[in-house]
Amino acid sequence: MTLSLREPARPESGQGPRSKAAALKSALLSPELAFLMEAHNGLSARIVEESGFKGIWASGLSMSAALGVRDNNEASWTQVLEVLEFMADATTIPILVDGDTGYGNFNNVRRLVKKLCQRGIAGVCIEDKLFPKTNSFIGDGQPLADIDEFCGKIKAGKDSQSDPDFCLVARVEALISGWGLDEALRRADAYHRAGADGILIHSKRSTADEIFAFCKEWGNRCPVVIVPTMYHATPTERYRAAGISCVIWANHNVRAAITAMREVSRKIAASETLVGVEGGIASVKDVFELSGNPELAEAERRYLPQPGSDTAAVVLAASRGAALGELTADRPKCMIDVRGQPLLRRQISTLKDSGIRQVSVVVGYRKEAVDLPSIELVPNDAYASTGECASLALAEKRLVGPCLITYGDILFRRYILDRLLEADGDIVVVADALWRERRRIGPGMVHDHITCSRPFSAGYLDEDTVDLVRAASDLPDAAIHGEWVGLAKLSAEGAALARHELAAMRADGTLGAANMPDLFNRLVAGGHRVRVQYITGHWLDVDDAFDLAKARNFL
């Protein structure tokens, strides 16, 4: 039966699942060949697991290189331990750590093993050289530790483990140092009798001949681990035939990272642009996903008060959307399908993800087609002859506290909504500073452009407030600072101001034909401050088939 490093445990009745150490030990004792892939930090460890490997080799060379120091114990064992803690937290598979010579004598090994067990590290490999160590591939004839002294380290480590399945692998350097096969076998036997759970036999020859000679003489007295960095051309099947337990791919992720980082850095330095590299490297989204951002977002929704938890929303969705033709013959445009879900359902999902639970939708054309759960419908039977403010006035009872007003035909990234909910101001509108990039001119197309107290600034720490001066669809280009996207937030005071202005519009006979920019202009003219929050894209409205195609790509 094949055992893998992540195969479910077979605990005795009443016991919990096995530890990572037990998974590593199971693999070492399995008749099947196991593989460990090198990692040197939390990100690379997560990539190793994502790639399908069942265990990780925490390479001393790679961790030292990632810290910018030599593989000569220049990184202290506590610094290595900190890296290992991040790696263990980032993954669910066992880690075998390269423990060099144990960072000192038997006492240092005892403390090292205790700390590794506390952090859920599955095992450690220590080598029989002198402290401070030198990398095995540098120089010739490095001195070896005294056998009895090294056996004492092994015994001290095994006596100190708090997890009974923690693995201690003894690395034999006799072949590396030119002492020959007999000395390698003598040392391996002594280390096995001292309690080592496995023997790592190391070689720097370009063929695996002396490795296979060792295995033949060793006769599977305990598991054999190899690191075929130098004899990499050897077929893996030969390792299986020799009865080897575990192969370590020892430093290839850090070497691959060096190659990739050099290439990208040189390209950017030479070209002074990102154009030539963006398509060939991981996306920022990949970084977020590997770093666990989706899990954090879910945890925030579960444990933190949501920005919009006391906020209601009014969605203005009474129009047909005639430019969409037959797609809206039997439904309003808020209900057209966008990748398997109605547009309005996707918008409501975004609202609820930000904590907004009270959603009222003003409906008109084909109102019976709006059959989504957990929303309140407010009918506007005069939708064909009235504008947006008339629809909003019908939902006046919902404008009593913090509230959001949004068009029913827009999509936007959630961060835009979260920023808006956190923004200061009694009345805050969202405007796209990149209005030129998205502007299309055609029959029936109307853009709610705005003039502001100052234009958008790309300054990273630019926190100065911006106020609305005027909103209109016929502003000259020179006066346009952005396009209102159809999203606004009112505080309790702002909602009261809006209700008062709607009542005044009803009284003076302008309510029926008024749109939302008219309401904002009246508020500004009355001396009330309407704040503007700039965005740079990441939203769209769906007016015609072209927009619908963009919406499908947007998702």
C-alpha cells in the first residue's frame, strides 16, 4: 500500500489526527519513494504545497541566501527558527529542516529540537561536521565530527522531542569529505544505533555510483535519504530500485527565483517601463491568494463589525434599458443575465458582502420580473414619465439614517464601496477620474460629468478633501474633472437634507423630470457640502450590448 505524506492517519480509537511529524515518519518508513521540495520562506513553502508536493525541505543554504548571508551558520538558529515558523503556519504538510551541525554541541541540539516541536516542524537533519559548518560543495576534505560526540547529539535530540514521531535524520558526510564507503557505513551504523530515524548519505560526484554502492551495503537497516543535486541526470527509477526512501530536491526554488528576479530587474532597469514584463510574471492577485487574503476577508466578515452594518441601500432600477433591445423585452435591464446571474443579484451580493442588509429596490418596467429574495420592492408605476429623483422620493421612508444610493445597472469592485462607507461627509459621491478613457459618444448616451473644487491627484498620500461644484451631462471638456458613477452615500444628516430637497422639488413642480445630478446641484446651491471621492476605473454601467460584453469580462 502506498503511503503519502498527507495520507490520512490511522489513529487508535479516541485519538485525533496524526501530526505532521507522524506524516513524515510514515513516508520515511513507506516502501514507496517520497519527495521533498525545497522552500526558504512562507511564500515558497505555500507554492511547494500548491504544486502537489507532500513535504518540504527547509534548506539551510536557501534560507541563508534568502536572508542575504552565507551558508556558514551566519544566520543564527533563532533567525532560522523564525523563518520556519512562518513556513509551518503557511502550510499543512510536514517540514524537514536542514539543521546544519545542530548549531553547537548536544545542549544546543536539545534546545533546537524542543523549539522545532513547539512550532510543528516534522523533523530535523543534522550533519556530522564541525560547527560552524561550511557548505558541502565548497572546498575539499572538510573535517568531520567525532563519531561518539555526534552520536551524543543524536541521543540528546531524540530524548528532547515532545512529539514521539518527530524525525531526526543523520547526514553522513564521509563520501563528501573523501573518507570513502567504509567510513560512511561505519558512521551510518553508529548513528542508526544512537537513534537516528534515517540516514542522509551525501555525495558531490556527478554520478550516483557511490550512493548506490552505499545502499547495496547498507541493506535497508533504516530509511535512506538522498540529495541528488550533483548527480541530477540519474533516472529516478534507479532510486526506487535501490530501495531509497526519500529524495530531496534541495535548492531549486531559490535558484529559480534568483534567475527570474535577475531577468525581470534587468529588463525594467534597461527599459524603464513595465510593459515588457507584466505579461510574464505572477499577477498581484496571485500574490494575494498565496498570502491568504481570501481567508482574511472571510474572517473579517465573520468577526469584525462591517462598515455598512447600520446602513440601508436604495437601488434605482425602474427603467427598461431600451438600448439593450430584445434582451429587455421581458425584464428590466437590472435583471439581464451577466455570467449566469442577474445584474441586480450581483450588485446586491456586493452590498451584502460589505454588511449592508437592508436593500430597497425601486422598480418600474416589468417589475414582476424582479423576484430576488431579501429585498424590499418599491414600485414606480410612472417610471416611463418620471426621472431618478421621482423614484428616490418614493423610497423616501428609507432615507432616515446612513444610506447608500446606487443605480441598478452598475457593477463596481467591492473596495470602492468599502472606501465610500468609511468616507467622512454627510453627502459623498463617487466619481471616476478616468472619464476620458471610458467615454463613448452615441445616440441616447448620457454621462453625468462633474466639476470639482480640484482635479484628481495621483499623489499616494493626497488626502485633501474634494467638493462637488456642479454636475451635468453637457459640461465642456475643460470643466470636467470626473464622471459620477451612480453611487452615493448619505449620513443621517445628509439623508435629512436629501428628504428636504426632494420635498422642495415636489413643491416647485421639478421633481418629476429631475435626475440625481439635479438633486446634487440643488444641495450645493443651498450651501450644503457634497464631497467627491475619486476612483480610477474598476466600475462600469450596462447601457447596451457593448457594455454587457464588458460586464462579462469585468467579472
